[in-house]
Amino acid sequence: MSVTVYTKTHCPQCDATKRQLTKLGVDFDVVDLTSNPSKIEDFLAQGFKQTPIVVTDEASWSGYRPDMIKQTAQQSATVNA
């Protein structure tokens, strides 16, 4: 399962999301939005207004969402089993 976390610097919610994904054993890629301004425009056009933005094969969301992180970990464990 592919998981990408789009972050910005000095973002406590971003750090919390990455920490929780790591704790639950989910492999993920990190993209720093401050060095990808065109990606910011894309996400704003899609209605995302805060970071982190997490994109998986199954869903996408923004902000620190422990419920979605847990669901992603469960899906990841099922795919990797």
C-alpha cells in the first residue's frame, strides 16, 4: 500500500502524524510542500486547507487524524500479510 505524507516545516500535526504512522509500522514517503509550491496549488484546488495531507491508495485527508491513521495501519497490515 502506498502512503504519502505531505508536510511543511514547523508543523506539530505533521510530526504527530509521522510519529503515529511509524509507531504503527506503516511505511510512508514524505514530501515537503515548501519545496513543491505547485503541489500546494493542487491541494488547495482539491479543498485541502491544512497539513499534513495524507494520501493512500484508499483515502486522503488533512490534519492530524488518529482515526484515519489507525485505519491506514489496519489496511497496511492486511495488504502486507
